[in-house]
Amino acid sequence: MKKDELIGGSVVFLFGAVTTIFSLQLPIGTFRRAGDGLFPLCLGLILMFLSLLFVLQVFFRKEPRGEDAASGSAIPGSAKQVLLFLGAAALATALLNSLGYLLTALFLMLALLRLLGMKRWVPLALFSLISAGASHLLFVYWLKIPLPRGWLDF
Amino acid sequence: MFESLGHLASGFGVATTLHNLFYCLIGVTVGTLIGVLPGIGPIAGIALLIPATFGLDPTAAIIMLAGIYYGAMYGGSTTSILLNVPGETASVITCIDGYQMAQQGRAGPALAICAIGSFVAGTIGLFGLVFLAPPLARAALVFGPPEYFALMVFGFIVLSNVTGTSLLKSLMMAVVGLIIGTIGLDPVTGNARFTFGHVYLLGGIEFVAVAIGLFGIAEVLANVEKPPEMLEKKVIVPRFRDLYPSLTDLKKSIKPILRGSGLGFGLGLVPGPAPVIATYASYMVEKKVSRHPEEFGKGAIEGVAGPESANNAASQSAFIPLFVLGIPFAPPTAILLGALLIHGVNPGPLMISQHPELFWGVIASMYIGNFILLVLNLPFVPFFASILRIPQNILLPLIVLFCLTGMYTVNNSVLDIWLMLLLGGLGYLMRKWAYEGAPLLLALVLGPRLEVAFRQSLMISRGDFEIFLSRPISLALLLATALFLLIPAARMILKAAKKDNLVKSRKT
């Protein structure tokens, strides 16, 4: 837990530092006539201060014995599941313009349902087809929203 | 007062047109579904459906989106009672006694009391809105940039104080949101800032992508991680004839409903996740005033009636700061602010006079929406309960598909989907590290307004920070902010000192 919190705090600190650096490249001006960079510079500095305070607070906090070991017992494979899930959504996004909405939605549903444990191919294909078709009907025909048609033009 | 009643009557005229009634019905029905389904809350739900309102006039659009908001608040209680899984955070407290009632075969009366309580709270909230909003709008006309700046800072600090487990973490998230809000064109000079030459970033970070990413995709990812057996729960589906509460139930619930409504309405005016705080406060009050506090936690109907009324009243009064000041105090109303701006309506003290049709129409539609919720939801409770039987391994991919499609429809841009997925991953990590998304989202929406107020104040004072302290309203708000910051710090120091004393006394 402590390790996770230290990593989280450090990431936020880094974000504050990057903001500060990029803000300094913009005109700062004065408080009377602020430049584009003044407000983000103040925010970057405040974020660095807050996250540093947090990291120090966590670092000097006394953890009850064994807590770190207990928190490390994450369910094996579950993070992989999350990554695969997110990866499938990212792949669908990458293919959206080329494949078109209907095919992308179909493949996305196939992949996600399979990832979440739907093993039998017939219900998997049937459910993916129905959900992709229904969402296509809803968005394209009912809400009249133009969605990508892809190379196959449908 | 009579003038307000006249305006309200005209509002009912607007809200009861067939067109607006239809969108109110769609809003509350979709909202109830969003509230019922775990994995998508009111924030992501409203954000997801903003594109569906693009073809509508602003009044119908806001009527529908507001309907989704209070419909979701209502729907959340259904899952709390039937499944012991709150549909959204404000329904957590309903689980305690609501689920116990369901276990005892009294799910019907629990759900009916929720609906009746929400309707009564909606009625009280309506009159509060009608009589409080116009005088507050007149008072808000004296607000200048320093007052707005102080009010927004106050809002961030209070929200950070009451959300999450650590004030420091919530504050960090608020500042991250403010920084993300600076991407795009400088609101004063119009120069590009942090865009790195990309045209896409000129318009700033799409808040809908942030909302759906942090609150929709992240929630789905958190559910994906759970082992399958944790996702399967037994659903209790009540029969229609078992829905009616007894006379004793009604008698027991009247006072908690009235107390909850008053408490919720008052708390809705304060910055922070008002419905959540209101439900907790109402539960505590009911337990304290009850002659049988030992029944709480074992299926006391008062423990359902009070918090549910408080929840609805707070959701309704949260519209007052949004409409009157143009400043939302919580993420769902922040999303509604975004929707108003998209539709070309700039909420603030002048909204009532500039857009009376929209203001009074939306207020009247809330009452109609509450009535629709009461009339429609009770007979359909078995239907909504059946929806809960959809396995999560089917529901979660469907939510992702809708998030992706909904996100694309905002600007017809694949880049928005990438941003949403990125923020979904970030939101998942934030959950792992126990960071709250609410302060980030609120800060992102309010960031540009805060910056403008800050810079305008300093321009007026020629760079002198005393302007924030020399004006009474701004001073009072900043003093209150300091108090909210100092109290937790003082509490922490006292706790540490107590712990030290304990260790010393043990050693001796």
C-alpha cells in the first residue's frame, strides 16, 4: 500500500514539474498583467508542493507490520484481464475508420465477451451480432448520427 | 412570491408540451436504467447522452439531461434494495435497511417508500427552487470576479474535504483538473497553450471524454478485474401486488420523509457531493430521533424513507447554484453546465431573465419527472429488477460499446475515443491508488472560469491580492475556505499527539 501510494504521489509530482517547466516557456507577465503561463505556473508549483507533502507524509508514516505484504497479494491475472480489455477497445478504436462502425462493433463485442468468459461460439457470435446491429440501428437510423462506414462502405 | 408562481405556471406550460413531456419521459426512464445498472453512474450517463441532445432545442435538451440525473438517483436505490449493490454512491446508505427489508420479503414497501419519499422531496424541492432561486439570482448580481474566484476556491476545498479518504489527495486531483483545463486557448489572450502544434488540442480537453473515461470506462475496468463469482448475486424480484406499503409503514415514514427533504434541500445548496452527505446525515438524524434505534440496520423503514428523500431533495436544490451562479458544486451538475454551454446557454444571475422559458420549463419538468418516476417506476419495478439479472460479463462489453460510440458522436472524432480510453486507464489507476475523480472533473469544467475570475480580479486591483480580502463576500468565503483547510489539519495534529501520549504512557 505504502509503495503504491509513493508511486502515485511521485507520478503526480512529476506531472506538476512538467507543467511548471512547460509554463515557463510561455509568457509569464506580472500579476497585474498576467501572461499565458502565469496561471498554469502557479498550478504546477502548487501541485508539486501538495504532492511532495503527500509523498513525505506517506514516507514517514508507520505502517502496521505485514500490511505491505498483504496488499501485494493482488489477484493474479486480473491486471492482465484489464490490460487485454483496454487493449481490445484500443484496437477497435484504431480500426474504426478503416473497418467501419458495424464491423468494428461486431469484433469488439466478440473480443470483449470472449475475454469475460463466453466460450461457446454460437451464443458468442449471435450476441455480438445482435448488439452490434442494434447499436448501429439506434445510432445511425434512429439518432441519425453519421458513423464511419469503412472500406466496405456500410 | 406571486410573480414566481406566475412564472412557474408558465414553466408548466412549457414542460407539458408533448415534445418536452416526451423528452422528460425519455430522460427519467434512461436515468432510472443508468441508476439501476451497475458500471455506469449518472456522471458518465449524462455525458454519454449529451450528443443525443444535439438536435434538440436547449429547453428539451436540459429537461432530458436533468431527467437522467434525478432518474439515476432514483434508480440507484432499486439496486441497493434488491441487490445490496448501490447503483451510485448516494444510494450506499439505502443498502443498510433497504436490503434487510428485501431479505424479510418487504422489498415492495421499501421501493414504494423510496418513490413516495422522492416525490414528496421533489415537491418540497420545487417550492424551494421557485422561491429561493429568483432572490438569490438578484443577490448574485453583486458578485464580481473576486467573489466568483473565492466561491469557486471554496467549492473545491469543500468538495475535496468531503470526497475520498485524504484531503491532500483530493486537492491534488483538483489541481490536476485545473491544469488539464488550461490546455487549449488562453481564455483572456486567446493564445494557444500546451497544444504542441496540434489543432485537436486548441479547443481544450473534451470534458465528456474525461467524464466517460474517469467514471464509465474506469468503473468497467474495475469490474473486469473482479473474480466472476463476485459479479454474480442473487436478485430479489418483488411481485406487483407486494409493492404497497402498509398504513403503519406510511405513518412511520411521514416524518423521516419531511425531515430528509428539508435536510437534503439545505445540503444541496452547499458545495460537495450533496446527495451523498444528505443521505448519511438523514440516516444519522433518523437513528438519533427514533424511539427504536436498535431496529436500524435490521430493516427499519425510516432508514430508507429519510435518506432517499434527502437524496432527491439535494439533487434538486443542487440546480440552484448551477442556474443562479453558473457554478456547479458537484460533478453531475458540472456536466450539466457543460451541456448548457454546448447549447449556447450561459447560466448565471441573468439566466432567469434571459432564458425564462428554459429556467422555469426545466424546474416544472423536474416536478413532472418526479411524478412520472412515481407513476411509472412502481409498476415497472419487477422489470427493472429483471434487468439486474443480465450477467455482468454481457453488460460490461455493452457499456464499453456504448461509451465508444457515444464518445465518437460528440465531435465525430476518433481522437476523442483515444482520449477517453487514456483517461479510463488513468481512472482505473486512480481507483487503485485511491484518488478521487470528482474534484478533477469539477476543476476541469470550472478551471477556465476560475482563471478568468483570478486574472480579472488582479487586473482590477492592478496586481494587488488585497482585493480578495477587502470585499466582504469574498473575505467571508476565503475565511470559510481556510477553516475547511485548518480543521482537518488540526484534527490530524491532535490525533498524532494523542497517539504519542498513548505510546509514552504505555512505555512508562
